[in-house]
Amino acid sequence: MHKYKYSIWREEPSDIGAIDQVTKAAFASAAYSSGTESFIIKALRANGQLTVSLVAEEEGVLIGHIAISPVTISSGSEGWFGLGPVSVMPSKQGSGVGSGLTRAAIDALRKLHAAGCVVLGEPSYYGRFGFRSDARLQYLHAPAEYFQVQSFTGEIPEGTVEYHNSFNVTS
């Protein structure tokens, strides 16, 4: 296992092209990919819904990105966000970059006094960061075990979650 030395910071306008390239490369061979992840990030940015956008850089090269955007909950609970997409260059996957980005994004949400965060992803991976399935909060567009929740206040609202319309873009 190689230890990479990388830095994480907030997206700058000069990072946008590289974010697009990293996202496309990261999801190019992913079985679960819709192929629209780079379009989703662009749409979130254009709609002012990219609450947290962090990049990982190594030796002057952007190697990863994570997006966090607001979600709506049918009960009206506020202050909840969705984590993803998370993108890491294929050559750097498995090296801890995605974990570093995830931890930094969760920290950024806590600093914003968010109520909590949801993620649609592999339970064994995201469980390491405190995400758990909870029947009180549901996402109806994917298998329940892949939709996980982390409350920063101890409260988990009841209801269904919807991501911003930017997640429906196809180009």
C-alpha cells in the first residue's frame, strides 16, 4: 500500500476543468455509474447547490473531488445534505484519497452546523465514517441498504429524501 501525500482544499474556479476530467475518469468503468456524474456536478454548481466542493491535489495535479449538496426531506426537516459524487483518479483509488475527502467534507458540514448528511453508496465503505441505514429516513430510488444517514445532532427525521433536480440531468 502506497502512502500518497496530497492536499485537500475548497474548489477554485481554476479547478473546474480538472474536476470534470477526474469525475469522468473515476466513473468511466464503474458498474453502478450512470455516466452523468460530471453533468450532475456542473448542474449543482450552476444552480448554486454545491454547498461543499473539495478537491484533492498531489504534486500540482488534481486527483480527487467530493461534492455535497442540500437534500429535501418530506417532513420539512432542514439542514440535511447529500454526499456525492466522490471521484478519485483510477490510479489513486484505494490509496485513501476518497476517505480523506469524505472526512474533510463531513468536517466542513459540521462547521456549517448541518443537521446531518445522507449518502447513497456501499454500506461497508461509508459505515467507516459513521453512516448507517435507518428506516426513519428513506430514499425511494435505490435499495434501502445503500442509502445511509449520519445525524450531527442525534436526531433523525422521518420521511423521504429527494436530491436536487441537478441529479436528473443527462447531459
